[in-house]
Amino acid sequence: MITVYDLRKVQDDEAIKDVQTHFGAPLNVVALDDASLQACKGCWDCWLKTPGRCVIEDGMAEHYGDYMKSDKVVLLMDTAQGFIDHKAKAFIDRTIPHYHPHIALVKGECRHKERYENYPDLFFHFESARLTEQEEEIIVRYLARTADHFRSDGYRFFAGEEPKTVKLKPKKPMRRTTPFENVEKDARWVIYMGSPRLSRSNSALILDHVAESLGDRVEVRDLKKTDQWPTWAKAFPKEKHVLFFLPLYVHAMPSHVMHFIEGLEPSEGNIAFFIQSGFPESAQSHYLEGYFERLSSRLGRRYAGTAIKGGVEGLQYRPQDQQEKMIAPMRAAIEHLVKEGHYRQDHIKALARPVRFRGVVRLIVKRVFKRGGVNNFWDQLLQKNDAYEKRDDRPYEQAATD
Ligand SMILES: Cc1cc2nc3c(=O)[nH]c(=O)nc-3n(C[C@H](O)[C@H](O)[C@H](O)COP(=O)(O)O)c2cc1C
């Protein structure tokens, strides 16, 4: 089966006809709009309570099976602000139930283990007319990495008179080209908190500590408050110092963060980013770092840099003294940015360690993982939810054909 998920704002027939022409087979077309494709909430129920099944009840939920039952999946996506737009990002985030929470180490980086034996080939279609060459390359590398981590062969699909596909090869993220700039000292910063979690957000916890030490020098705004977006987007040009603090979701930003970014207009001022992620190695976040660098120039703002911290998974579950120990260096980096007007390079380097696992450390980590390691953490949570027996469920498995 070939399933086309049409995630575009304008869902015309042209591109679909081109897909049909190219593959020459009947298509299962699923059109999703904002209401039928909600953002992942990071609740982890699909891992810990109903293994393999997302608990959000929307159009996407009705069509999860189509994804796993297809041998080819085509995603028709829009771009916005130089990246795939929030709907495309929401779709990617919502594929997480098809993988286990459990982790394996592959080429020095963590990956979630596969829940199914086979995954569909992924064909990504997006227009590049409104992108710079660099932005296009960032998207291509992002999608190639995503397909690779999803155990799918990834392709770019080009519509047009002669539709074609080009195989995507996983590549390293784009190199950093813009130096971190020094901006005004002791300024007032607006911090956008980008976790979609309704409770137990690591980002919220970290930012509570930041707000406690910086007082009214910072104003933390929770991007879950979507009713505030028009007011905040309107105020953006007047706000000289803005920091986005967010968790990493499938190698990029959670989709609601992208949605908010889409509404921002270019304006003078400064911008900085802080990405925290679950896996210990910061290499996970470098694709997004490359995008943020370009976004700053798209928004006409001076780029004060991106701090990256891995290994934040489970912060909320740790005893208070351990939480404080983990949060301290993140808080120190933001304090320095606010008080001195720049990220300190030694802070950035220390936060980013390890970039990925190498040499002897890689071997040791691999052995630890094999013996249970961090995966015990997931098993305990599954047991707590009475879901351990269901941990290997494959709710969307294709029925065996004789
Ligand atoms: C849908 C989803 C995708 C994620 N993708 C990644 C990822 O690609 N790499 C990573 O290191 N962590 C990933 N994480 C883990 C989060 O970044 C990590 O748990 C983070 O600390 C959550 O912060 P929060 O509680 O503030 O939302 C993902 C989590 C979710 C729910």
C-alpha cells in the first residue's frame, strides 16, 4: 500500500497526481488539517501506558495503522520560516509510538529500539522556492537523519512534469558559521518555554530555578498558552532580548514551538536558544542548532548562540539534591548570558559533553546498555503503570498474508 499524508495548507490535486504518475499504483490519500493533526504532548503514554498507541484522539489516530501497513509513505509538507512547518513537524513527532522507549547505542549515538520489524520507505515532498540554499540543505539533512533513525529508507519526492525521487543519505549537520555575538549586559530577557508537557516538564523545572535567581530580569512565557500568541508575536519586534528554551523532539523543536515561530516578523534585536534533550550526547541537537542560526538571520536578529545540554531525561524523577546539581550549570549559562550579554564558551563546551560516545567510553556505554543500563528506568515505569506485559505490543502490525 502507498499512503500519501497531505499535510499542506492548500491540499490541491496536482502533487497527488504527480505521486500517482510516479508510482503508477492506487494511493491511499489521508488529508490532515490542524484540527485532525494535533501536536504531541510529550505524555509518553504511548510508551508507558498503551505501548505503541498514541492516546490523542484525532484524525491522525485514525490513520496510524495506514502508516505501518504501507510499504511507501509520502509526506506532502509545507515549509515556513525556513524549515518544515508545524504540521509536518507534528506528524514526525507523532510517529514516536512506532518505537520503543528503550535505547540502543549505534555509531556512538542513542536510538530508540524498533517496535516493528519493517518500516515503510519515506518520501518527503516540499517546495524549495521560498528557501535559501542553506535552509533547503538543513531541511534535507534533517529529514535524512529522521528517516535513518526511523529505520526507513528516505527519499525526496520532486513533483512536476517529470516527477522523480532522490535517495537521501544521512549526513552530518551543517557546520556553525555565525559566531555567538555579545549583546547588551544586564538586559531584560523574555524566555519562551517550549515544552508541550502538561506536567513534569524538565524545561519548566529548569526555568523555575533560572527565574528564582534572575528575578525580574527574565520573564518566562509558556508557549502552551496559545491564546497569548497573538499578543506575544505583536510584542516581539519591541523585545530586544529573546531566548527560546526548549526540549528536543525528534532532532528538532516540538511542533507548537515551530507554530509560534512561524508567526514572528523580522525585527532588530537579539536572540538566543537553549536546547535540552533526553539522550546524553549533544550531537542529537546539532541539526536544530544549524536551523536556529539561520532563523536568527531570517528574523534580522543578532545571534547570541545556542546552548545544548543532553542527558536531561528523567530529571523530574530524581531526588532534589540531584536535580539541583544537574540544573546548576544550565542556570549558570543563562545567568551569564543575561548578566554579561553572552554565553561563555567554557559553559557551552561543558554543557555539550559528550558530543557523542567514542573509543573506550563507547564500548563501556554499549556494555552498560546491554546489561540493562538506562533501559531499566523504562521497565520500572512500565511496571508501575501495569503495562510491562504489553511492552512489545504492535497494535498496527500488518496481518500475515498466506
Ligand atoms: C516526541 C518526543 C521526541 C523526542 N525526541 C528526542 C530526540 O530526538 N533526542 C533526544 O535526545 N531526546 C528526545 N526526546 C526527549 C526530550 O527531549 C527530553 O525528555 C526532555 O528533557 C523533555 O523536556 P520537557 O520535560 O521539558 O518536555 C523526545 C521526547 C519526546 C516526547
